[in-house]
Amino acid sequence: MFSGQHRRLALIATAGVLALGAIIYFIATTQRDSTKEIAFSDFLRLVESGGVAEVMFADQAIDATLRSGAHVMTVPPVGYVAANPTLVPDLVRRQIRIVVRHPAEPGAYNLGALALAAAFLGLVGFTLYRVTSGRIPSLENKPRLASQDTAPITFKDVAGVDEAKDEVKEIVDFLKAPERFAAIGGRIPKGVLLVGPPGTGKTLLARSMAGEAGVPFLLSSGADFVEMYAGVGASRVRKLFREASRHKSCIIFIDELDAVGRRRGGNSLSHEEREQTLNQLLVEMDGFATRQGIVVVAATNRPDILDPALLRPGRVDRQVMVGCPDLKGREAILGVHCRKVALDGTVELRAIARGTPGLSGADLANLVNEAALLAARAGREKVTTADLEAARDKVLMGVERRSLALTEAERVNCAYHEAGHAVVAALLPHADPLHKVTIIPRGRALGVTMQLPEQDRHTHTKDYLQAQIAILMGGRVAEELFMNHMTSGASNDIERATDIAQKMVCELGMSSLGPMAFRHGSEDRPFTLSEDSARRVDSEVREIVMHGYHVAHDLLGSNREAVRALAAQLLEVESLDGSEILTILQSNGAPVQNGATAG
Ligand code: ADP
Ligand code: MG
Ligand code: ZN
């Protein structure tokens, strides 16, 4: 009895703490929104300087729309408005639009507070209920339906991720006319996974898909499904899909899929509950096989930890990369967000974009809002280049603390490293054609050189494997030749090159040791290399890798101009596709041997 009492107390306390956390989270998230809270004195000064276009008296707070398009809110001292009868005439004189929100009509803030109070009561009640009867409750939170009154978000609002947009277009077409798709007998897409770092526009892209197709958008987050009470997560999943099936067609968006979709079989405290939730999700996804146009769009920045069952055909089987934007992309994103502010005619967005490498779409949206605020504070009617630059410095500082952006020295090194890979790949006849090279950081990699085979390769020739090794060496060689140093950035290249060479010697019989398999001992094959063989294998592997190194060294050493030109262009625009690279190399006298794969 005594311990039961204790548990009850502990549970109630947990509920309290959870609700408190929710309140703090709510406040934090609403403020992170584009509306910024400013001091009341600053607000008065803004009015004074003529920077305010519209004020809305909402309950306790004043929301103001600035001439620059930015939104701010402030809270006046208690009774200020009543005690200063000149305030309203003053606003009228200044031709500021005045909106008063009726107190009986609950605003967004009140709604939030109401919901929280309800959630708190619900949580406490549910806790008591659970403790007293011990039955599994069916506490639910309804999937949030995106509000219909605001203009729908469309592809126009998403910029700098053209490849991702192209990939999801087909799904939009399907959602527009699911029956037609089914009649033709085409494979109906069921799920897409948007993969990319935070703030790159995954949520935005998902929303725009719904907007483009004109279908409802059911928003949920993996975190919503993770509860410590058994069965709650699974029942929420069921509810979500039941809600979805009420619509002719719709998008179910699951943000942070990794929160619920982690690989099963872990041994964390709540793993049983999560597995149950995940299983339910899989069941639901299989369930709507023949039903109408429901598409699950999920987002994550950790695809590697997802349960493989989720990614199987017929489930979330398509992955779309949503990466950080390159120069052109950043310019386009700035353009999207500047549509909403009054911009000085002399502003060149390309220049601002050039000064913001490594920033995500969310960072850029933030930058534009900051600039609008700065302009308003200074009493300017339009946002100038100086405002944008000051805002950029402010945003960059925040980003650097997150250590996302590379230092300039790292960028230069990365550009030469990738140029090294690319030039070797372009000059070797047996290599796959170049597809794309970028120096935009993604995950742990600072840059990427991508090649795509012209057709699927099922077997590899010795020439091809040797070319692979030389290309891998190209990065390190370029660092040595052009930077006069070596960096740790080549470690993965070196590992992969060594692996290939080892395979060539030990499995493929492509060395002077002849067509023999050399295996290291393992449990089921207690056969080990003789000491002599091991030594000869090592020296063969070293020879093959060093051969690749010398090939790369010769090619890069005799085409320095081409490498420099390519690196310079990469620094400028951050990503180049295969044909652009070949043009640069050819106009700098490099004997290109290899085509490029289109786009
Ligand atoms: P994610 O879901 O990838 O973390 P969000 O979609 O939530 O990113 O992006 C947050 C905000 O940043 C968006 O609402 C939008 O204002 C801005 N943003 C991010 N990416 C883009 C983009 N590619 N184009 C335009 N705006 C963007
Ligand atoms: Mg998001
Ligand atoms: Zn490399």
C-alpha cells in the first residue's frame, strides 16, 4: 500500500513536469516563429520613426507589422493603453492601420493556453485513472490538419531544392488524380522519406506537395507517438490513419520519423512501447494498399538509424535528399523570402548569397526577417544591402556556434580536394562519367564527387578498379600539390582505396600473386595465411594503391591549370554538374577522356 501511494505521487509529479515542459516548449516554439518580441520602449520608438504599418491590439499584447514586412510583438505596461488616451489618435495621425481583436474571440495564444490547460488536466486525470484502474487508456491527440484559411504553400515557396522538387512531382500528380493512376495500373507511390539536415525545407516541401495537389495535409511528428504508456503510441497511429482514410486523398506527414522508426531490438527503457508503435505503423502502411490516394511523407536527418522494415518496397521506399542549398539555391531562397518585404532597388541578392555559404533555408529566412527588423528600427522604409549584411553577420555568428559553416581555409582545401577527384575521373578512360561535384557539407563529408555509370555494371574490369583507386587518391594528391599539406579529410578515400586493392589481390586474382584466394582465418574457415603469403599480399596491396597514387600525381601535376580553374569555380558556385566540369577542364587544356552523365 505504502509503495503504491509513492508510485501514485511519482506519477502525478511526472505528469506535472511533463505539462510544464510542454508549456515551456510551446512558449519557446511560438517565439521562435517569425514574430519577435521587442521591448515596449523600442516599439514606441518604431512608431515614432514611422516604421510601423499596422498594429493589432490582442488582449495583453500588441502585434505590429512593420513597413519592411517583418512582424514584432510587444507587451505594454499594465493599463498603459487606458492611461494614454493620445496613443490611438497618435497612431491614426500617423496613418497606421489599427486592428483590435475582440477578447471573446480566442486568438492563437489563448487557444494554445487553452489546449495546454486541457492537456494538463487530461494528463493528470489520465494518470489518476491509470493508477486507480490500471487499464490502458486511449489518450489521443488528433492529427493536426493544416489550416485552410491561409493561402496554401506551393512549390513557388520552396527554392533551391530543384532536384527534390522534381522527384516529388510525380507524387503530386498521383494525388491529383489517384483513380486515373490506379486505372492505368501504375505503381502507386505510398511513402517518401525526405532526408536532410535541419532547416533545409523538408516540412515546407511536404506542405507544398499538399498545396500543389490541393489535398489535406495531416501533420504529425514521430515524437508524438513515443509515450511511456503502453499502447498509446500505437493507438495514435491507428487514429492518424483512420483520419486519413476519411479523405479522398491526402498526405500524412510524419516529421522526425527516427523518433518512432528506430531499428527494433534496442534495449532502452521504452523500446517495447516503441516497437509496438512501429509495428502498428507498418501494419497501417500495408493496410491502405488498395485504398485511395493516401501518401505518407516522412522526414528525418538520420536515415541510417531507421528500421529497415520501414524502408521496404510498399512502405517508405523512396528517399529524396533535401540538402543545404548552393549559391544559386541560396539566392533563390532569399528571393522567396524577400517577396514579403520591401526591398531597396539596389540590393543584389546574389552578393548576399555569396556571403552565406553553409546556411540552410531556415537560416536564410531568419536573415531576411532580421534585416527587415534592422531597417524598421532605423526608421527606413526599405531594406537595404547594409541591413542584409548586418543581419547576415548576426545569423552567421549563431551558425558558427553550431559549427556548421566551414572556415574559408577549409572551403579552399575542400575545393581542391574535390577538384582532384574530379580531374582524375575525367582524364581516365575507364572511369565512370562525372555526374556532380559539390563542396556543400553533408553529414560528415565536406564535399562530394559523384560519378554515375552509363549502364549498370555487374562486373568490374581491372582497369576500372585501378581507375577507382586513382580517383580516390586524387583528393589527397591535390591537397599535397596545391595546398602543400595533408588533411584528415582524405581518410575515408584512403580506406576505400585500400579495400579495393585488398579485394583485387585476395579475391579477384588481379595481382602478380595470380588467381588465388587469400583468406584470413575465421571461425568457419580455420585457414590462415602463411606468414610469407601475408607479407606478399601486403606488398601487392601497397603496390596497387601506390600505382593509383602515382597515376593521380601525374595527371594532376601535368594539368595544374585545369585543377586550379575547377577549384576556383567550385569556390564560386559550390556545385557543378558533369558537363559544366568538362567544359571548364577542356577550356583549360585538359585531355578529357570521359563523358558526363546528364543532369
Ligand atoms: P526542416 O523541416 O527541413 O527542418 P523547415 O521546412 O521546417 O525545415 O524550414 C523552416 C523554415 O525555413 C521554412 O518555413 C521556410 O521559411 C524556411 N526554409 C527552409 N528551407 C527553405 C527552402 N528550400 N526554400 C524556402 N524557404 C525555406
Ligand atoms: Mg521540419
Ligand atoms: Zn575525398
